[in-house]
Amino acid sequence: MNSLTIRRPDDWHLHLRDGAMMRGVLPETTRHFGRAIVMPNLVPPVVTGREAAEYRDRILSAKPKGSKFRPLMTLYLTEETEVRDLRAAAEIGLITAVKLYPAGATTNSASGVRDMGRVRRVLDNMAQIGLPLLVHGEVTDPEVDIFDREAAFIERVLDPIRRETPGLRVVMEHVTTRDAVDYVREGGPDLGATITAHHLVINRNHILAGGIRPHYYCLPVAKREGHRRALVEAATSGEASFFLGTDSAPHTDAAKLQPFGCAGCFTAPNAISTVAEVFDRAGALDRLEAFASLNGPAFYGLEPNADTITLAKGDAVPYPAQVETGDGPVTVFDPGMDLHWRVT
Ligand code: DOR
Ligand code: ZN
């Protein structure tokens, strides 16, 4: 097979940032993706409906001419989130989901939730209206090893939330472990998971063995090879619970390459080619469309994109090593292998 036409993919987890950075990185997403769930972890975070509307408008005005890209907005859940504001934003279709960051778990998560009891009423309301909760699934307990934080989150936080809030729709974002894959598989139609392009490719050796490589550092951090294989198996299975969310998370090189470097892999330019390469190697190109273009919309109750993209197989696909932004250069994810599937 040398050519593949699929419905246009969506990105179910994306960091677009704001200002000059957003203007620099947005075209890298709109080139390939029809829609994206836009993360709300700006500084300060997107907490109210009004802030989401203003952010959406800034994205729309930065969009390249002629692009039909649709940003799907989210609110950042805090212990002060107001039910009335959240319901109003959901009712008019302004927001598609709400994001839970445990306080301190990752980049710009300081306003996140410390005590789940304080968001109880919000979660009950979300269950009533079918508004999905997107979770950054890591505990922040300093006693828990960083490689175990996802598994601990399932047991300590996610499973209790789901038991206490029947009907709550949940997406476990950027899963990195076999534990998460197994949990999602057993979770029924109200539980889904996004998987990134980079977690399909790298394991923890890529970050740490033979020299430290900050551009591979993201959160949740990549785990052992066995976990990566479980992710590839889940993504390529075609199962409805698993869909592509790149978690493309641009930081300038200046912010990545320092003693206290930021977490995030910037994959927007080559995410589709990377995922196609992984599926090709797994002999699963016939399921690429389910993962990249069909399962996500089905979970969110949306139609797949009406248009298509065509991927052609050939020589190594060119993509820039860096993307220039008004804030400085951002290094593009290096999958460590030639990519052969180009979006034509
Ligand atoms: O690596 C990450 N980067 N993980 C996150 O959860 C946040 C993201 C960011 O905003 O940079
Ligand atoms: Zn993210």
C-alpha cells in the first residue's frame, strides 16, 4: 500500500498557547487537523466561559486564511469553578470538555484541584449534562515515584471519582502505561483515552540513556518499553476507547534547555507522519483512520470531518528541525527514525 485516504484527523489534546507562540505553532496543527481540543493551561488559566470565548476568538483570528480548523474549547477545573457558568458555556456549545489537573502535576497546574471533594457538585452537574472530564492522570504525592504516578492516580483518584459520579464521561489523557490501557478497556463507553504520537515511539531510555535529552521530557514521562508496546497495541487495535491526542506542547528551546527545563514534546508538524509510521510497522494501516479520525468524534458525539487527507508513502518525509515563533525557536519532536508517510 503506497497511498491511503482517510477522513481528516482531529487532535483530541493540544496545547496552542497564546500570543506570538500561538501564532507560530497554530499553522502546524491546522495544516493536517480538522479540529482540536485546546488545553486551558494558559497563564493565567482559562477558567470561565468568558475567558474561553475570548481565547477561542484569538485562535480564530490567528488561523491561516482559508483554514476550516475548529478549536474545541475547554475550561480549567478549579476548586472555585462555578456550576452556573460552566453549564451556560456547555449549553451554547462554547466548551466541549473540562480539564482536571491535579494541582502541581505539570506545566501551569498550580490552580488545579487539591481536594476532589471541593469539585463534587461540578462533577455531578457534568455527569447530568454529559460534559466530559479530561484528566491529567498523575498523582502529585512526592512519595510516589514519578514512573508510578499514573498507576497510582487510577487507584487513588480516577476510580473513586468514577464510582462516586455515575454517568460521568471521562477521557484519561495521554496514557503512558499498560495499567491505564487495561483500566480504560474495562471502563465501558463512558471512558476513553488519548494516546500521543511520541508515547507510541519513545520509552524512558530515549530520555535518559547515553545522555539526557530534554526534548523527550514530557509529562506523564515516557515509561518502560513494555508500556510503550501496550500503547501501540491499544492504538492499533481499532478499539473505540482509544484516539489520537498529540499533547503537542511547544516550549521555546530556551525554556527546555536549562537546569529546570519545561515538560512537553512539540509534535504538531510530524504527528500524523509519526503515527502512520507506527501503524505501518505494526501492519495496522487499515486501523489508522479509526484511531486518528473516527473514534474521537464518536466519543464526543460529533460527526467525523467531512473532508479527507491522503497520505503517500515514499522517501523520508521532510519536516523542519525547529519552528520559529515570535518567542523563539521551538524544536520539533525527533521520532528517531525516517518517516515515510507524507500528507499530500
Ligand atoms: O509534557 C507536558 N506538557 N505535559 C503536560 O501535561 C502539560 C504540557 C504543557 O503544557 O507544556
Ligand atoms: Zn497536555
